[in-house]
Amino acid sequence: MNKLYTFLLCTFLVSCSISNSNSVNPNDANSKLKQLIETHEIFYQESSPFNKDVAGENNAKLPDLSASNLADLYKKRLDIYQSLMALDKAQLSKENQINWSVLTYSLKNQLDSYNNKEHYMPLTAESGFHVWIANIARRVNFKTTQDYQDYIARLKAIPHYFQQQISWMEQGIQEGITQPKVVLMGFEQSIAAYIKSDVEESGYFKPFKNMSDQVSAEQQEKLKREARQVLATMVMPAYQGFYDYMVDTYQVKARENIAAASLPNGESYYQNRVAHYTTLPLTAEEVHQKGLAEVKRIRAEMDEIIKSVEFNGSFKDFVNFLRTDPQFYAKTPQALIKEASYIAKQMDAKLPALFKTLPRTPYGVIPVPANIAPKYTTGRYSGPSRDDQPGNYWVNTYRLDRRPLYVLTALTLHEAVPGHHLQIALAKEMKDVPKFRNRTYISAFGEGWGLYSEYLGIEAGMYEDPYHDFGRLTYEMWRACRLVVDTGMHTQGWSRQQAMDFLADNTALSLHNVKTEIDRYISWPGQALSYKIGELTIKRLRMQAESELGGEFDLREFHDEILKNGSMPLSMLEQVIKEYLENKKKLIKQKA
């Protein structure tokens, strides 16, 4: 496979040399891009055993995180990226301009991540590699004996995988590239949750509890014995070793300063993350000011709702009422899940009025896994690993007194439909596009769509009382505050407490959520900027379409135009909508 990758790249470079010495054919850029996409797909499949299923080979391996392998992957990505940048983009077809835009964006981020040494910090405040790798069973459709043997081989590889990750973390300590100490308090609990004295209680053992009938009873018992032995003697000790390292070494030596600017080359690193997560040419200061303006606008709308319900007290008093009154909280985890499911089903019925195209992939509503729930965000969408799986809307049922029902409608619309599930499922189901387009997720596009989806709930009639509408506004305010606190902490010297106070004073988020969210922004610089910037862009494009098309504006058609090409940088989305409007106006003129 390496030889094929090299051959294709060399073929491309030779073709470039020939075309430069002859007259330029308008189709050359498109054909060269096609070759590069083929080269990239081969490289992608080679780059990780997770990217290409091969029974008895890739399926029995975990990714190689050695310095030599990471350097080799970097070099190959760089070769493809530089070749892409050498193309004349103006010669590309509309579809290929999208291909080029998405692929160069993705490759640049992988190159930047390596140069920024992000592999020195394989964890955030809410999760880490020990959680991510625990999902390996979801990648396998267990049918044959070989499937189980391959899975056991991956279990055996976990100690080496953990040691490679810890080695990078140790390198990070030496170079001052660690997560801040303050966000790691209690992190060890998420590791301890995987350490089971009875290995049959481990999630890793789950595939052996209800085995395929294609495997004989005798073989099943043999595989179960081996799995128990591997889990007890290899996997559990690996988790225990990571736990000890986290408590005895990493938390002790982690950096004190929370700002990304405090890292080596921190200012340029943070600006790089701003550019990546917004996909627009914005500075941190411009983002900060946008956030302050949005906070002021949304606060005025929140004050109007407080006035409408005739609450006697200040904004702070009203928020305290929402945070403490039992009427706004579920009594049991099951009740919270049922309420989220009910809201999701209500929205399902409204989708045809808003969209012409809907996905075939279903989704479920389930709790956030208990082992990560204490430090996890309030909810999240988890996409399927295979085409025989649904997507899942995760709802955090930890500490019910901190999971207010008045924000649940907005959360559900964002994470399930018409938010992440709808958008991601449609992208995965796109036909006649390169495979990387189906699997690419760009945060400014996807999270911007998620926040816009909360706004769509107004038109869908989903906010049935003022308190739920206030919940929607508190979620929008939350995303506006992110622009302020993320840039404030990472570039303007804001303290963690200052950021928590700003978020708590301007939203009705529970104080537990405030803390977990601020720690998330500290440990994941820039990502929180994508939501509001993306939503503002989509809203602006919609206003432009409504203004230019007038009575001919079709909301369902507009939404299809936004989503039909999958995830892309916002600058590319603007071009797509511009061309759509031009073509639409031509059709209107022809009809007149």
C-alpha cells in the first residue's frame, strides 16, 4: 500500500511538470484533484488500522503513536497538502471547489495539530484517550470467531497504546505543554471508573455476554476465558498505571496558568485555533467584541421574558429561582430521558415542514455513560460507527438537580433534530462524493447549524411557555458568552473565576454546568468559538436569501442548500449560497 501511495503521488507530480511545460487544459486542475483525492484516500486507509477493516490484520491492531510513525504521517499529509495548494482553484468545477476546500481545511488542521504538539495533551477536562479507546467494541460487528480473536488482540495492544500516550504526556511535561492543573481536579475518577475487580463488569467484556451464534459453544467458552485473562492481567493494569501516573505525576507537574497564550508559541497557537474553529479570518479581539455585542442583545430579550411573567425581582433573582425551584427538575434519570425523548419525537413530526430531504438513519436517546458523566457536558450527539447502528443523543443524568428542564428543548433540538443528528446523518448519506466528504465534520458548520436549530424551534412552535423560551435564550447567551470567556481566558488574562462569574451572571445554567463548561474551554482552546460564529453566518445568509428572493424564498429549499453538500468551511458555504441565489434569481426572471 505504501508503494501505491508513492506511485500515485509521483504520477501526480509528473503530470504537473508536463502540464507546466505545455498549454494549460481547463480540465487539468479537475483531473489532478481527482488523482490527489485518490492518493489521499489510500493514505487515509493506511494511516490507522481503524480506517480500513481487514480481518486478522488491521482489525487486530491499535494505532501506532510512535514518533517515527507520526512523523511519517505528517510528511505524507504535507506532500498531499502542498500539491493541493499548487492547484489553480479557479479552474475547478463547483463540486471540486467544495472538495478542495474541505480536504485542504482538514489536512491543514492535522498538520497544525502536529506542529502545535497537540499529541502531547491527549485529554481534555472532560475526557481522554482512556475513554476514546474504550469504544473499540462499537467498531466491530461481531459475527465470526475471527472477529472476537481480533478484538482480543486489540485488548492485548492496550498496554502499549497507553504507554505511548503516557510517553507523549511526559514529553509535554518536559516542554511545558500540559493541561492546566485546575481543570484536572477529579479527572482520575474517569479513569477509576474503568478499573473493575470483576472484569465481566467492564464495558470491554460486553461483546462476550451475548455472543454470535456463528461461534460454537465450545469456542465461545474459550474466547471468554481468554478475554477475562487479558482484561485482568493487561487491560486493568494499564488503566491502573494510567491512574497512578495521573495522580502521582501529571496532576502534580501540570501547568498553573490556564491561558493557551502561556504555552510555548501560545499566542500564535491560539490564533491558529481561532482560525480553525471559526473558518473565517477573525482575530481573537474581533471575536471577543462580537461576543460582547451578542451578550447585550440577548440580555435585552431575556429581560423582556422576565417582565412578561411578572417576576418580582432582579435578573439574578430570576435566575436563582430557575436554578432552585423543584418544578424545573426531573425526579429520576428515567424521567429526564423520557422528557428528552418526548421533545425529540415532537420535533420529528415537524421536520417535513422545514426540510425537503431527511436522512434514513434513526437515532436513540440515552444517558451519558456513568464513568464520564460527572465532568461531562449536559448533552452531546454520538454518531454511529457503522451503517448498522443508529446515532445517539446523550443526555447527562448525573446530578438531576443540575439538569434543568427549561433548557431541555433547546438541548434536544441542537443535539438530535434538526441539529447534529439530521446534519451528520445527511452528510454520511451523501452519494457520488469522495469518501472524505461523508466523514468530515467541521465545527463552525456543524455547531453553527446546531445553534441555528435551536432558533428553528421558535418557528416550529417548540417553546411552549416563557420558561422554555428563556431556556432557549440562556443557551444562546451561553454560546455568546463563549466568545467572550474563551478569548478572555486565553488572550486577555481572565482568571477561571472571572470566566465562571461572567457565565453564571449572564445565563441560567446551573453552577455545576458553569464550572464544567469553563474547564472545557480552558482545556480545548478555541472550539467553543465555533457555535456562535457559525450560527451568525447561517442567519446572515438566510436574511440575505429572504431579502433577495422576497416572496420566492423557500425555507425548505434554503435548508437543503445549506445541508446537501455536507460539512464545509463557512467561507465555502457563503460561495455555495451566493451561487444558489444567482441561479434562483435567473429562474425567477425567466418565469416573469
